[in-house]
Amino acid sequence: MGPHIFDRSGFAALSDLKTHTWRDIYERLKQAQTEFLARSRDFRSPEYIWPRDPLRTWSRLWEYPYVYHHLHRLGSDRPKNKPLKVADVGSGVTFFPFALSRLGCDVSCVDVDPVCERDLNAAIGVVPHGPGQLCFVRTDGQNLSFEDASLDAVYSISVLEHVPNFEQIIREIHRVLKPSGRLVLTFDVDYRGDSQLTVESFAKAMTVLDDLFEHASPERPVHPKNILHSLNSPYALKTDSLLMALRKAIVRRLRGRKSPGKHPRHLAIYAACLTPRSK
């Protein structure tokens, strides 16, 4: 049997979505999200502005299975009385940490948003998630309130491109991970350069990551025609809602960026499974 399609770092491939390997994980996660959404009336507040059905978005249909695979593998050989200690940096309020908790992971959901804190704590009370434990941890967006070398894994799904000082949060992740820990990371790369993480910012982010981490899974090139992106995804990116467009316009203004105009955004997904370099 050959290597798993997710046992690598690099850009997401469109061809991955045609494999039984991807389909098996996706179907498992789809069931977990269905059960989560069935209880949403008990915890979802109208102030929560992020997608209610994130698994069916252009990037998450690949990102969630990628992260799930690596954390499942990391925790599969551990004794049941030693659960994997995991932090979800930029968690929002989704089914995904609940799915990981069902694998036996203890997941700390980290976010800056008080709406996420309220909704997630309510969800923990009504959505089944054992045998692992779930909790919410507030952050100021720069610092993580965990002790040094206290976590087995940290994952962050399309969050770093939204953090102004991503170097600081990467250093914080390095600080809180055990020497044998894993950082499973995905982020959007805007290859047209309109918004999100531009090609130049991507290069800077990779430099910071290379200083502090090394690849636990090898880098694998993907042919340009096979790169999964926001226009060829089964859930291709559509025009934002008025509320989301307004929010992004405010963020661009605060960061001194110009509007990308009415053209669709050209985003690709970069993913990596990393381990800390010696501290």
C-alpha cells in the first residue's frame, strides 16, 4: 500500500477529491457536522457571522480531512488514559473539534471572539463529544495561555492569513508545543495578490515557519493544473453576503489595503504538518 494522500505538505490537489481515501474521511466528517448542526438551535446566536455549514465550502472540504488525518494518526498509538492535548487556534464554532474529541483528543478551542466563547460553551453542553474533553480559551490574538511545552498538537485552519502579526503567534505555537509535538497548518494563498495572504506574505510566513519548525511530512509539489483553488472547487467561491462583504471592507481599510473589486478571488490552499525545531 502506498503513502496516504495527506502524508505530505504542500498545496491541496484537486485530484485528492477523486480518491476513496479522501471520500472516507469526508463522509465521516459530514456525519459529524450533520449531528452538530441538528443541535444548532440550542447554541447558535444570530451574532455569529461565519458559515454555518463550513464543510461544504471551497477549501474546508479538503482542509478538515487533511487535519483530521494527521491528528488521528498522531493519537492512534497513545494509551487511552493519555489523551492527545490539542489546541485549535482560531476555532470559531464548528463541528470539527467535536469530531476530534470523539477520537479521544482533549481540545482547547482558542479564539478572540466573545460570541464564539458564548456559543461554543453552549454547544459543549448539548452536543455529544466524548471520550475527549472540550473547552474554550480566550486569546488576545497574539498570546496563548498555555504553559511551555504543554501541548501534543496545535492546528490552525485558514487563520494565519487574517492575523496581522503572524510571526508572534507562530512563536507562541512553538513555545507551547512539546518537542515531539505537531503543528498542522493550512492557510489561503492569494495568487493574484488582491487580498488574504499574498505571494510576498506567503514567502515571509514560510521563512518564519522554517526558522522554528521542520516538516514532519515531506513537501510534495502539485502541478499547477491540479491545484485545488477557489474557482475549481466543487463548492467554488461565490460572492460574499452583504454583511461579510462589509466586514471584509472594514478589515481592508484598517490594514490599508485596496478593494479587490468585483472579480472573484483566486485562492489556493497550502497545508503543512510540522514539528518544532530544538528549543
